[in-house]
Amino acid sequence: MLESTKRTVFYVSDGTGITAETLGHSLLAQFPDLDYDEVRAPFIDAPEKASDLVERIQRVKRRTGIRPIVFSTLVQPAVVAVLHRAEAHIVDLFGTFLGPLERELGMPSTHAVGRFHGILDNRSYQRRIEAINFALSHDDGIVQDGTLDDADIILIGVSRSGKTPTSLYLAMQYAVKAANYPLIPEDFERKALPAPLKTHRRKLFGLTIAPERLAQIREERRPNSVYASLENCRKEVEEALALMRREGIPWIDSTTKSIEEIAAVIMQHLQKMQKYADL
């Protein structure tokens, strides 16, 4: 008898596994009804390690009776060969694309471990670190004199609409210096932007969220509070949207969107603004 009907998904890499996991998540998102467990297997950079991993995959196959799915970014041929001994459906990123690319370019690839990370120079790394520090020091309305001048973008919206995680993702992924500032009932009563934001109107970008989802999130933080009540959430969301529309601030609904999707929209907005700035 099978112990589980779930699929087991392995993310396998000779490095951190971020690329394999990103690929896997992107593809599996197309199957929203799929039920699966995840196993991360980073730093598989020798045949011996690959052999141990194959045994883990085989144990899952024997236990469940279902072939695991493996997303792999391994590049060393000897290590890849060992992995392919496993009874699994293997999605081999480099194996799928490197061969055709070598033929197109008329040159062999290095098949070297960690080349993706080697591309990132110290300057790029430093920019991301600076952006992360900026996001942390300008979270939830923290403002110091003149520091918003350095912001690439300032996210606004009601509390718990997704501003902080989006700010940090923009910093880590794109080295964007993102501050975030909550809109509160006092702002709605004044029908005006908070004073620190008025001189930075062009940098503002709003996040909104469905009141029902907002109430659910807030209820986890402050159960049975006015703050989390559906009536209050509806009022705040409506007021925030009215303020953003009145001030001509672009915005996006974060209710059903991932942080990656929200960040992609914001990056398009920044690119558009930069284009106009260059005119």
C-alpha cells in the first residue's frame, strides 16, 4: 500500500540551489492542483554526493511507488551521469539548453561549477547589500531627514498589504532602494499624503489588497481586534485607494499576486519612469 499520493520534488544543484528552485517553482506553478513535498539538495558537486542523493531518491520511490520529480542545475558530466541513474523524472536545466547553445555559438561551454555566481562582481553584491540595509532602515514609515532622497521607490499602502516583503525582495533581487510607508486613518481624515512623502510624489507606488484577505492576515497578528475586523479593513482599503487615485499614484492589487509578480510590475514602472527622466 502506498504511504502517500503526493509527488516529491527535489531541487538539485552544485551550488546553493536557488536557480533550480526558481525554475521548479516557475514550472510547478502551472499545476496549481498538484500536491507535493519539497527536498532541497545543494552542493552536489562530486559523484559520491550524487550517489548518496540517488539513494535518497530511490528510497522515496520505493516508499511512495511514485517517481519523484528532480529539477537539476548540475553541470559536471560525471555528476550528472550519476544523478540520471535515479528512477525519477529529471528536468535538467543545463543539459536541456547547453547543448543547443554550444551548437549555435560554435564553442563548448566550460561545464564549470558555480559560474553563475562568479558572474556577480563585488560591486553588484555591494549594491544589493546597500539596498537591503536601506529597506530595513526605511521600513514601516521610518524616515530620517533627507534619507528618502536616496530612495528609488517608496511603497505606500495600508498596514499588512505586502510593502515590507516587496521592499526586501526588490533590494535583494534588483538592488533597488525601496522605502515603505503605511497609510493610516489620520492620513485618510486629512485626505492628504503624509508630510514626509509630499516632496517625493514621483517616487510613490501603491499596494492595495482585498479587504477579506487583509482581515485574514491581520486576524493572525491581532485576533478579535478592530484593526483586523472586516469592516475596518474595507474602510481602510477604500480610503487608501481613494487617496492614491486622488494623488495620481500608480498602484497594484497584491491580493493574488506573488512578490515576484509585484516586483516585476514595479520594475517595469521604474524603467518607464527612467525612460521619461532621460528625455
